[in-house]
Amino acid sequence: MGESLLVTGSIGIDTIRTPHGVREDCLGGSAVYFSMAASFFGPVRFVGVVGDDCPFDLAEVFAGRDVDLAGLEIRKQSKTFRWAGSYALNMDDRTTDSVELNVLGEAPPPVPQAFADSKFVFLANTMPSLQLRLLSQVSEPAFVAADTMNIWIKDHLADLKALLRKIDCLIINEDEARQLAGEYNLIKAGRTILGMGVDIVVMKKGESGSVMCSADGEQFLLPAYPASHVEDPTGAGDSFAGGFMGHLAGRGTPDFATLKAAVAYGTVTASFTIAGFSLDGLAAANRTDIDGRLEELRKITTF
């Protein structure tokens, strides 16, 4: 029997441009991608907020999946978070065309009392001060992971460092790791970040895979799943986190061997996200598909 898994993060209305086309006003947001990915592994407790203009019915989106939406707030007279972005031909370089924080610039939604006993917690990307406020509403979590981004590293470093002292794991991309650590070499960057208080740091390198380092000196490197078709990379990092945390919560023990398997599950789960726009790729997959890709990844990385 696994442990309870809570996610707090954004719900967004996205407009995405890639070399494969344009999708306007589609469903996005870190909590949405994370929850869809984590639901392959076990139940998810969802905390997020939208405005009363939100065109999506999340109960319908997650129909048939064990995602508890008791923490979803629909805030009257507020507007839903919006993001628009464009991807270059290599599908790795992304430009943010516009951001409207809207409801994300307001107070965060409360964590329902029924969720306060959650043991595994993922604080998806938002202002570190908000992540700290949300975490303070969970009584005794066993394992907390968080995401962050370049803006918070640059402008909210004190709050971010306070957060790092209260969580177990930071999941970020390689550019953010270098920025936070002030080190170009990723192994050195990882060690520097570990020195800020976390026990585990996972640094994602896009199509080159990921690197995980622990405060005990252990390291793990894994390439990305060899995807032949990338349609939309949006949400890949949050889907990685969903697979990662979903596996950990299912096992209930975040020892390094389980963390390694969690990185592998995060990797293959994200490979479904990038195959379609918005949630199309993830929604079309099932757990058998994910396990199949895990075995493929295992074969090509064993020697």
C-alpha cells in the first residue's frame, strides 16, 4: 500500500507554438501535468486555483483517474493563469511570448484539512514564498520535492534558500542548476545545491537525460527515452516529476535504489507527454505502455 501524494501548482490556459503547429487556449499548468502523470501510479491529492473564467472542467479531464480535486478552488472575480510560448526547431529552446499571472499573483489556495496528513508532497513551480506557505499547511510529510525556475533564483533567492532547508529533493533543469549553484560543471553544481540543505537534487538535461546526486555522495545518470517524435515539450518536466513522485509514493520508501527507479519512471512518463500537444500524449497512454517503455529503457542502458 502506497503513501498519500499531494501536489500544489498551477492550472493554466496555454497557447503553444512548435514547428508542428499552434494550439491556442489549451489546458496546461504544472499541477495538471503532474497529476495526470502521477495518477498512473496511485492516488493524487490536487491543490490549485483557477478564476471563474476557466473553460476547463477538471473533473472531466481526470475522469477515471484517482485524482482528488477537493483542493481545487474556483475563485470568483479572478482570472486563470495564462501562458504562451514558442519552441525553436530543436524543440529544446523555448521563448515565453506572454505570461498573465492573474490568480497566481494572489494568495495561494488553502490545503484542505483532509490533505494535511499527506506524506509525499510535490511543490510545483511557483514563488518560493508561496511554496513555503503551502508546505506549512502539511503536518508531517515524509518526503517533499519542489521545482523552481530562473526568475525565482534571480529575484527571490532568500526565499528559495529558506525553502531548500525545509525540503528533501529539488528537481530542476541543468541551466537552473548552474544558475543556482554558480557552477557550470553539473556534478559540482549538484554538490553545491546539496550544501544548501536538500538531500537529493535531480538535474534534468532535456533530450540528454538527467543526473541525480545525493547528500550521501551517491550519483545516478540516465539518458532520456529515445523518442522519435516530439510534438510539444510543454509539461515534460512536470510529467517527469509526476512519474518520479508517483513511484516513490507507491513504494513509500525514498531510499536511493527506489529513487533511481523513480527517475526512470519519470523519464518514460515524460516521453509520452512530448508526443502530443497539451495533455493529448499523456491521456492516450496507460500504465502498461509506461512499463513497456521502462523495460525498453532498461535494455538500452544495461551492459
